[in-house]
Amino acid sequence: MCRHIAYAGPPLALGELLVSPPHGLYRQSWAPRRQRYGTVNADGFGVGWYAEGDPVPGRYRRSGPVWADPSFADLARVVRTGALLAAVRDATEPGADGEAAAAPFAHGPWLFSHNGAVKGWPRSMAQPAAALPAEELLSLEARCDSALVWALVLHRLRAGDEMGQALADTVAEVDAAAPGSRLNLLLTDGETITATAWGDTLWYLAEPGRRTVVASEPYDDDPHWHEVPDRTLLAATRTDVLLTPLKEPSSCTSSTRSS
């Protein structure tokens, strides 16, 4: 139901991460290797990136497939960044909301993507939606399930929650309202990458002190890619990756650290 990727490390051209790898996000739009639901991600795409000295990221999003956009090739060739989040979309409801529904969603320093689907959408989410302030509901970019999930995460971030707590609590809330939902969430502020594995694949590649990549699936066959177990919260910087089980709150004490 989508593929996404986040990166933090030395500056590089967008294309070096998204297009050049043999199984990069660009290729995953039509030939993903590990996607469990859906086969083609042609319902939109987007990339958000951070410029040096500016905490607010820029975005480029379109409603069609990434391979059909000649402007993206030029953008990917010349734009360089030390942090990004990008996604290709297989819509829960094809055609709904067009470009506005394409990740990454953004507010302030944050970029967000949702790989998955909310079970029973939209009826199942009536109660979580009703708990949001009216102005936050009215400001939704799109009417899709991912946009509402982002609104729930953003509400917690605005209230002062740390990124990991905001994702973990949102996953718990959505799963309680809509059991069986697939909730692989990905969030970055340009320094930290936070993600959940909840119903679909998630991997990371880390070179401590240099770079970290978190993605729905590996973009090459480097043996240093690690798969994240299902029902896990990942929090990563350029130097460290921390995995915390999400099944039970008490399991937080059994966190494992990887480098």
C-alpha cells in the first residue's frame, strides 16, 4: 500500500538515494520486491528534503506515477540534501484527493508518511477523529486515511510529545479503533528518524557516525540491511538505532540497541 524511505547522513543528490540504486524507491514504484499488499505504486509520489541552515523542509509531490514525471529526473539529479523522506503511493481508494494525499505530509520541521491502510475506513475512525479539535480536522490536506493518521500524530507533536511517543500512541489509538489496520509510520525532523513496523515490512541500514537509512525495503543487496520485527518502534539518528517492541507497554524495558 506504499513504499517509503528516510535518510540522514552526508549530503547527496536525491537521485543517488532514490533513483540510482538497483532497487531504489523509483523502481519500487512498479517493481517492489517485498511489498505484501498491492503490486504497483502509481497513485502519487513525493519527496521532502532539508536545506542546510533551514529547519523547514521543501517538498515536491505529484498525483501520478514517479516514472511519468520528467521534472522529477532533473530535480533528483541536482538537489542535494543531508536528510529526506520520500514515498510512492498505492492508494487505499485510487484517485482520492490526488496530489494532496501523496506523502510526505508536512508541518514545521516534520515530514511524515504512512505505509498501510486503516481497516474499515472511514467509519472506523469516527471516534478518534471526533476527539481532534475542529480546526485541526478542517485543516486536513486530504480526506484519505493517511491524512487523518498524520493529524493524530501531529496533534501529539504539537502537545509536546517526543516523536517516538507520538507514533506509538497513535498506532495504539488507531489499532484500538480499527483492529487489523496496517500502520507502518515514518517521521523525521531532519535529524531523527522515527518509524513503526506494524503490518508491513521495514528495514534499516546504519553506518554509525555517518548515515542511517530507514525504508520499507532494501534498495540494494548490501548484507548490512537489517529487518525490523513487526510491532516495533524504531528511533534512529546518524549514530544510533534503537528498537522498542510495541506489543505491550511493559516490553519497553527490553529495548535493544544496534549500531
